Amino acid sequence: MIKASNVSKFDMIVDIFDLNIFRHFRQTELTTDRVDQLFLFDGLTPTTWFALRIQYRLHYKHPNGSKSDISTKQDLIFKTKNGDGLDNSSIEDQIIFLDNIVSTSDQLEISIKSVFQDNNRMKVVVVPELILCDRGVIKANALQLNHSTATVIYFDLRKVNLKQNLPYANPTNPSHQYHHHSCSTLCLYPYIKTKIDHKDELFRGIAWCRSLEEAQNQILLANSGNKNSYFIIEYIYITLLLFKYLIF
């Protein structure tokens, strides 16, 4: 067992990658021979996606005196802010988002998009899971997301008997049948595959996990926001036309 008392050395390497121009931005180290200023973020370009990779290595001793080491790493993908005075509690670190949910008694269809959908040099792969309360987990095939359109993930509900347990349907939109449990959870694990400085890199993004009810509400809220923006633009356009008519 690894304890603080038997750890003889601790190494840490932090790499920052610029995902907009696909280059290695900075590396800092904390080792026996070298101590840099770790987590130094000065000089990061505003409104830019970066990948932060932290690699750890613990050197420790066993009770019999033999030595071993263990390595692990952690990735964080984030977008820098576009100026000062912004809410520091708001962090843009989700690289995927839901576009639609449609369900029948046989399958659940989840449409998702990526924030990198217009970037052909960036491949986003998603590993999906549907956790069904106390009925286990349904795993769908991992998919590489499309660049220009939404990607649909299919969960085969015939693997478990859910028909009598998923009675809810949206009565206001019969074509959009959505059955759900408030305790059923959808989890999407995103990865980015790209080439930086002529080297293949794989970064793991933050998992998106919500109940199906929360997922549907998020989609409805996003669609409502888009409609409100459309109505505001229409209102401004009509106001300008009326103003022009009154003047001329």
C-alpha cells in the first residue's frame, strides 16, 4: 500500500497544448532535479481552447525494502475567457452538447454535437452509457462525431424490459415521444484525437452525466433560448423598417 511515509520521490510534469493552432504551448516540471512554476497560465491566448495534461509519478518503497513506482495522468480541456471582468466561476470545459432526444419503446436516440464540429483536424470520439436505475447499464458503441451535422447514438432498449417502466410521453408533441425515468442517467465520455507538432495526441474531456429528465430539460431550454434570439432579431428588423418608413 502506498502511504505518505513510504513515498521517496514525487515527480510531476504539466503540459499545455494550444488546440486552436495545434502546437505544444508549455511544459513545466516538478522533479528532484528541477522545480518550475507549476500551473503558470500567463500568456494564454484569449478565447482559445487548450488541453492541460498533468503526469504524476510516485516512487515508493515496499515493506521488504524493494522499490517501485506508479504513473498516472489527468487531462483537462478548457476555453480561455475573452476579457477581464468575467465571472470566474463560469468555466467553459464541456466539449460536447445534446442536440435532441427521441425515444420509442425499442430504442433511445441521442443526438449530440461537438464544439469542434467545424474543425476537420479535430476528431471527437464519444463513449456512451445509459444507467438504468437498478436495472444495470446499456452500453452503445463508441462513435466519432460528425463535423457538420449531429451524430445520433442508439441505445437498444430491448435488452431490458422497460416498456412498462417508461410510461411518459410528451403530449404536446406526439412525434417527439420521450419516455424516461428521472433516475435513469445518460453518461457521455468524450475524447479528442488530433495531431500536435506531428505527434498523435489523445485527450480525455470532462464526462457529461445527467438524468434523462435533466437532459430533456436542457434541450428544451436551449431551444427556447434560440427562439428568443430569433424573435429579438425579428423585432429589431421590423422596428428598423418602421423607422425607415416614418422618416422617408
